[in-house]
Amino acid sequence: MSYFDAKEIEIISKEKIGSMIRKTGKHKMDQQINENDKEPSWDGYIMLYSDEKKNKKSIICRIPIQLKGKEVKKLDNKFISFPIEICDLNNYFNDGGIIFFVVEVLAPSEEARIFYKFLLPRDIQLIKDEIKKEGQKTVNVKIDCILNEKVDFFKVCEKFKIERDHQSIAQVKNALPLEEIRPSKIEFLSVDDKFDIFNSPLYPYVRDEYNHLIPVRDVIEPTQIIIERYSDFIVKGKKYFNSYKEHRDREGERYYSFGDRIVVKGESITLEPSMGTVIERLNTIDFFVNTFSKEDLNKLEINNKKAGDILTEEKSIIN
């Protein structure tokens, strides 16, 4: 038996969306959500403005949205699967796209998690391509973007607008998948911060003979981004490395690595099993041994062996 009735879920969901847009919209966003599903396939709009005054002369665009709420006993961490009516998908497709929200509400605390997904013409076409059953009424859609205070949602909505402007219905219907496109330069739009792409999917494009951007019939969902940065690691006058890698996974965790699998997460530093050359591994062991005293290393034990002794033994074997 549900703790909340349908009306309460609707009210809570609208409150959660409104609050999060205020927190993440840089004071340049507003929402207009209808009462009691007055429109057939839409619940309202998100308004984007060019200034914080949000007057009607500074509107950038109006983005259609659909908002669904559901009571849950446990909040999902990564994604949800939600049934969407195919007739609604057709309406979204013909109208140029929508942002689809699902708000999970935990009873009785009203704690919530907001999931959202771009349903641009290309997304919808790919969903429709997978429908096999004739006369099917609904399709389950994976929704895996999470709106929280870490997300720059104004930038996310700007990306939606830019992608929508480049996805005409005719182009999307006739677009080819990546494997059928001759070797070409793939382009992506509106990626300012490389890590921000985790907040929305990537839509690849190619250029035709007239230098016009043509959408590809694929959407790319990144699982991890690695950026290599160049900086010398010098300890006691000796240079060990000239670069490090900055990582961020799909859950948003950021960490760093350098050498032969030295990983730094928060305040912890880990030496993982080797995947480099013998010379790289030897250099990495020397970095550990020369940076930390053997006494400090021997405070850590691995399988009842002191870490300093393990490194010394591994270096001896390599030599």
C-alpha cells in the first residue's frame, strides 16, 4: 500500500524540481508546470533567460518537459527504467524533443532523487528502431542522468537547445549509423567542460559536401573520461614522471593516476598491479621508496607482509 496518494506525489515532485532548478539554474531559469496534466503529452516548460532578471525580453528558449513522480522504498543510485507511451514518443519526436523527468520519492521522509533524460529526435528514433512488437503501447526507457546540486543545469539545458537546433526530423529519419559512414571526422557540439558531458549524452555529427553538420543515427553514453595533463614529478632533485591522468567515472568520482598505476583518491594513494613496462615499474617503485621512508611504508601491511619489504623485493626481482 502506498504512503502517498497520486496528488501528493505530484505536488512533492513539482516542489523538488522547482527547488533544484533554483539551486542549479544560475538564476536564469524558471519552470512552468501545469496542474493535473492539462496537455496530452507535456507537463510544462523550462524557460531559459540571458540575464538574471528573467524578463520576457531576455528569453533564450522554452524547453518542453514531462514530469513523472513515483513512490519508492529505496532510491536508485545510477539509473531507472520507466515505461513511456509510444504515442507520447511520437508527439515528442514531431515537436522536436523534450526533457523527461522522473522523481523518486522516498516514503515517508520525502527524500527524493531526480532522474532525467534528453528525448531529442535522435534519441526517440533509436528507441523506435528497437520496437519489434506490432501494436506495442509502451516502451521501457533507461533514464540515467541525475539532477543534483553538483550539476550546472543551465548549461545542460543550453546543450539541449543547441542539439535540438541541429536535429531536424528529416535529417534524423534518414541518418546513418556510425558503422555505415565512411571514415570522417566526428564532431560534437557544446562541450565546454570535458567532464560536463557526464550530465548528458553525446550526439555525433559529420559534415556533408556543403560543410553542413549532419546527425549520425547514434548516441554515445560515456562511462569514463581520462584527461592527460603534463607536469614534472620531481622528488629530491630527481624527475620521475612528466604527466598524470585525471579521471572521472559515470558516478562523478574524480581521481588521479600517474606512473605505473599509482592511483590517488582523496587522501589515499594506492599502487595497483603493474600494466606497464619493466622500466616504468622500476621507476614507479623508486618513486615510492624515495618519497616515503621505509618506516612509513612498513606501517602498511599487505597479506601479512610489510609494504616496504614488498616493494624492495619486487625491485630486486626486476633487477
